[in-house]
Amino acid sequence: MDVLAANSDHPPAAEDDRVFLVPYRWWREAQELEAEDGPRGIPYTATPVSSSYGMKLINNFFSSDLVFNLRRDDDMKWNDAEVGVSGRCYALISWYKWSWALQWHSASNSTMKTIKNLSFTEDGVTDVYPVMLRISVTRESNILTVKIGKKDNTVENYKRASKIFSVDSEPVRIWDFCGHINLILMNEWNRLPQDCQRHTDQEILLSIQVYALTEPMACRSEVKKDDLALQQSKMTSFSCCGSLVTNGSIRNMESEFHAGGNLKGISSLGLTGLENLGNTCFMNSAIQCLAHTPKLVDYFLGDYSREINQDNQLGMNGELALAFGDLLRKLWAHDKTPVVPRSFKAMLARFAPQFSGFNQHDSQELLAFLLDGLHEDLNRVKCKPYLEAKDACGRPDEIVADEYWKNHLARNDSIIVDICQGQYKSTLVCPVCNKVSVTFDPFMYLSLPLPSTTMRTMTVSVLCTDGSLVPSPYTINVPKSGKCKDLIQALSIACSLEDDESLLVAEVYAGRIIRYLEEPSDSLSLLRDGDQLAAYRLPKDLEKAPMVVFMHQRMEEYYILGKMTSRWQAFGFPLIAKLPDTPSGSTICKLFLKLLNSFRRSKDIALDDDRDNCRSASFDEIAKMDASSCKSGCKSTADAGEENEYMGDEFELYLTDEKGQVMESKIEMNEPLLWTGLQKQLHILVRWKDKSLDQYDKSLLNSLPEIYKYGLFAKRLQDSFTLYACLEAFLKEEPLGPEDMWYCPCCRKHQQASKKLDLWRLPEVLVIHLKRFSYNRFMKNKLETFVEFPIHDLDLSAYVAHRTEHPSHHYRLYAVSNHYGNMEGGHYTAYIHHEGHNEWYDFDDRHVVPISEDSVKMSAAYVLFYRRT
């Protein structure tokens, strides 16, 4: 539409944006076989200017300008007899519709048996002339005042326009089938505040193309409906190797119309790129996919302005729908020059500040905003009723689902709901009282996890408590939303845990244990990738025996203000063993030496067999040993002082609290411990001497890996999955996360219930989002996993809980939003299937090139667009 503000310096609109004024009956004949009830247009009546505009009449009298009012007339009907006969009734249509109607009439006038040799050229049509209108809007009454001036038009065109728009004798009827008049009203209401008085000299320029027929209308009225049907059927074999737009619908043409005609550009409709304004490839990709959704194209190329809901507080006053519709029309224009979406980007920044600026964003997040925003702007429900959902109470799922869907449609009814919204069944089960809750919720798209994202890779070191084995790290996979019992179960299998053993998993930080993972129902989501875990193998026969925890310190030297100083510093990870019934200093010493056996360097072992026998003694044997017997076995000496000296040469032991604070003086070999017997744990601090550390493998004592080290796994070969596997992972029953607890009405408290999803009602257009991106507090990650997805037949019959034959559960791919690169510097493109050419195209910002179908399947696929077949 060539709409310009008065005194504007903007250039005229492109050829495909032209508006045509044609005889109404000529337009109706071309549309009569398309819709029995008639096409959807907005009727207006042109009448003389009222006396309240007397001053304007005087001014126009002296300037000889033609002025009339244009008022909406909803009483005018499609089958009105006056409309059908009157010669003063016109239709305002777009270039697309005018081209189709002109082609239709040319075909129906032909006396040839076939339409194959028809040569249609717009250049040969001489009865088209431009007329410039000046339009002002009266906000109080929604009346448009139209002025046709001699200064804006040639003398000849002004005279011809005066014959059409002379309203003194009888009114002129105009049907707006392109929505441009209503668009002018909408723009004025959106641009000006409600309480603002419009200036009388503020006008809008509208350039229209008037099509005057040279052929008498009577000849056209004699064509019989059957003949028209025959000609219409012949038109199905008329081809321009592309798409043709008629009354807002895309028609595939399948014959051999030569590309040399003026309609050669129609075969290229929809192959227009979008300029990148600076990191706006995410926006271009999402827009191209939506702009090639067939029924959305049909809708926005038609008259959609009548469905704009300005009263919806959840909407954007219709501005998003208008901006998107305008952008879509430009993308489907005859001119293939790349479109600059600057105005759409500015509108987007106003209503969605998260997309402002020129940073890279997520195309799926923008897509979700656009679908929701377009729905609210075009919601046909003006006043949403309050409806309370009823509990299923044992009723059949079919009845409950229909009730939920009916309630949803009572509040939400738009073109987006018509084609993009489906329904799934959600089942929640309370883990405490087994209360079952069933709801049926709508969805706009499906966000499917990749199977690799439903599992979590964790590395845990397993330590024995008898000194027989060195610590061993094990890497396992557990459910990302799993619990501690899942971790212990997977770890038990990995380390071949014996039947008489149990695992005690602890989180270690700064050389001490900060907590034990003893509660099976604790969520693993509380563990971060940078945390460190140690799992201790404990004998079940000593399950009730107290436990002793050894923590390590060594002396470290450092400079402070140029002076050398030293202090005790924690290192390594704690060692754990079960404590015999009668602990003493000697028992604690032997227990610790037993644990160190696996850390001792083999080349430094110089102890005799007696000491080895002492260190390999069982817990029961250690408990029976007294200080003298142990001392005689170790280092082959019977002197208690020598034992203390040996012990003092390697390390010193102190009884501490859980935080490592020393509670008493050094533990002596020949003295009992100050222990009440009621404590379940004893914490011992071991202070190592420098020379003793050389006898042990210090790397083993410090070899406690992080749960997940990104650098170790980032480059490993990732598996491939099918789209069906992703869907199964989405529908799999899983527990809710701690942040998504469900309030159980029976328990009257929030519970971590299990949730199961089932597809119930599928939409006409199915949008599938592959969740490739993951975020946490410390890192961002993208999965480059290849997903094998069907192009021609996505069969979801096996995944729909509500089994019906109609509608079909088979889908065909028509668009893909791709993401290349990583989280920091990626790029978005779109693959689109062009129905007219039956070929795939790569939409890379302003560049549009054909590609093979085999190229569509890539690991870059991010959002998939399917339509029902």
C-alpha cells in the first residue's frame, strides 16, 4: 500500500504494494466460484461532506477539489440486489488479487479450447490510471474525509476520478478487500493518544490504481456459472511454476505457462531475503519460518485487520499483528529485493525489551513471543469469561479433555489457536499418598529434550576402608532429575560392590567432609559440576560400629611482608574406617596406618614382615591388640618410647570436632581416648611431617576429581538420536524438580510428585523445538548431537493417547530454523520448502539459494516446522 504522510520525502512503494479500485461486479464474478458466501471485505459508503465541514467545502469550492466522506456501512450485504446491479459499487483490492482476477477474466473470455496458449501481460492493460487521495480521520466518529485534488493528479486522471467519486446524485459503495482503509484507521488510533485533538491539516496520502473496463459489463454477466466452473477447472492446469495469490490463498499452478510473461515474478513469490541489521539473524530465521507457514500466509495476505483485538490487555494493541502482516506482505511481494525489517525490529524492542539492542538471541524464544503475541493481538474473544476447571473425579478422559478444550477456546480463539495449538494430558502422582491428578493443557509447540540432555555424567572416586585398593574414579550416567539412590545404584554397579558392602557418599570441600548423601530421595540437582564426591566402601557387618574420619594437614611456608612464615594447611581428602569397640591411641594409629597401605610408594617400603602383618590385620584383631603388643609388632621393638618416636617422626594425631578444630592435645599411643561411646563418629586430624610425605604417593591423596570437568567430555564423539527418541524422552515419566513441587490436596503440602505427559490433540501445524542449549550458573553448553528427523512422513500415531482416525497424525516438514556455532558466536539460518517450485531453499539473511533435500538434515537443526498431511 502506497500510504505516505503529507509532505513526506519517502519514495513510493514497490509495485506489488499497489492498491487497485475495480468495478465490484467484475471482482465478484472472479470470486463467485471461490466462496458461496462471498469473500470477506469491509463495506464503506461514500457520501457528501456534511455541513459541519462548511469551511472546508468553501475552500474546496474555490480550489475545485473533490471532497467526500467515507463511512463504514456494515448493513451492506454481499448478496444485496442493489450491490449486484449498481454501477457505482467498487472493490478495493491488492495487486495480487487484481492480477488473479484479470487473468481469470482473460481466460473466461478466450474462445480457444485450451488455456495453454494464453499470453497474459499486465503491460497490455491500458485502462489503469493512478489517482492520489488525501485522507484525514475524524477520531470521534471514525469517518474518513477523502479529498481528490488537481494539484496531486493530472487533469485527465482528475476528470475520470470525478466521474467515479461524484456523490451528489447517489452514494458510492466501496468494498475494502485488502484492509487498507481499516489499516489507516488503526494506524491513526495507535499513533495518537486517546485525548489528543487531531489537527485538520494532518493528512495521509493514498495512491490507488483505478481500473476502468472498456468492455460492457453486460457481456460479462451473460457467462453461465457452469461455463465459469469449466474455465476454473481449466485454470488448474495453468502454471507459472510457482505460487499465485487469490483472495488471500496460495494456489499451486501445475502447467507450462512460459516465464516470459509479466507474471513471471509470481513463481518467485516468497523467495525474498531479510537484511541483517546486526546480529538479527535469529529474528530473520524465525520470521522466514512463520512467513512460509501456508495458512498464516493465506491469513495475512487476506483481510485480517477486522480480527485485530485492541481491547486485549494481554496483547499489544494490534501493533504486532499489523507489523508482522506488513512484513509478510513484503516478503511475498513481486520485488525480490531483500527487505529491511527495521520498523519490525523497533516495534519488537518496544514490546519485548529482551530483544532490544543488537545482541544475539534465541530464535525459539523469539518464536514463542511472536506466536503468543500474534494470538493475543488477533484473539477473537473480546471479553474472556472466568471458567474454573473441574477435577476429573474418575470421569472418562475423552469427556474431561473436551471440557478443558472447550474452556480454553472460550477464552482463546485466534488464527494461531486454529493452526498451532494442541493439547496434552498431564498426570501427576503424589509419592506419599498416591493421589492422582489429571489435567489437559494446551501447547503452542513441543520442546523436546535430546536423550543426552536427560542424563547427567558424574565422576565419583570410590575408596576402600581397609587399605587394600587405591582410590578409583568412576564415571557414570544418572538421570538429570534423579535422586541420590540413582547415583548410589549406578555407582554400585560400576565399582562391582559386594553383597556384604555398602556405599557411603560424601561431598568433600577444602579437605573435609561437608555433608553425607544419606537420604535416598535427595535430588541430584543440588550437586554442581564443580563439586567433589567421595564414596567409601563400608562392611555391612560393622554397620552399627562408630566411624572414624581422618583429615590431613601439612606445614606450608610462605612470605608475608618479606618475612618467611609457616602454618598448618589442609590437603588431600578424608579417609574413613569403622572403629572397634575399645578404641585407644594405638588402635587409632594402626587403623590409620592400615588405610595408608594403598598410598605407600612400593620402592620405599622398608618395613619388616611383622609390621606388614600388623597393617594387614583385621578389625577384630586390631581391637584385641593392646598398646604393647602392637608396638612389639611394629618396627620389631618393645619400647613404647620408640613407637611414639616412630609415630612422631611421620605424623601427629589430634582429636577434633567436625570442622577440624583441635579439641585436646596430641593423641599418645599408650593413653586411652577421651571418648564417651555415644558418638557415632570420631574426627581425627593427622598432621604430617615433610619427610613422611615422601614415603607416600601424594598425587593419590589429592586425586579427587570434580563431578563433571567440561574440558574432559566436550570433545568426545556425541551420539545421534532419532526425533522419535527425543519425543519418548519428553513423554517419559519423571519426578518434578525441587523448584517445581506440586501441592497435593490430600497431603496439603508441596510434594515432589512424578509427572507423565501424553499427547492428546495435535495441531494443524506442529512446531518442535530441540533443546540443544543448557544453562547453569557457571557455564553455557550447546549439544551438536545429530537428530534424525523425517521429512515426508512424521508418524505420531503411536504417541497420541487419544486414538482417532481423523484428523491425521502424519506430518510433513516444511521449514527448519538452524543454529550454527557455539553459545558465544553462532549464526541462524532457515531452510524452507517452496511449494510452487517443490524445492528446498536456504534463507541466510538476505541470501536465498536452492539446496538439495539431503542437505536439510543437519546437526544444526534447532526448530522444526511440520504441517499435517
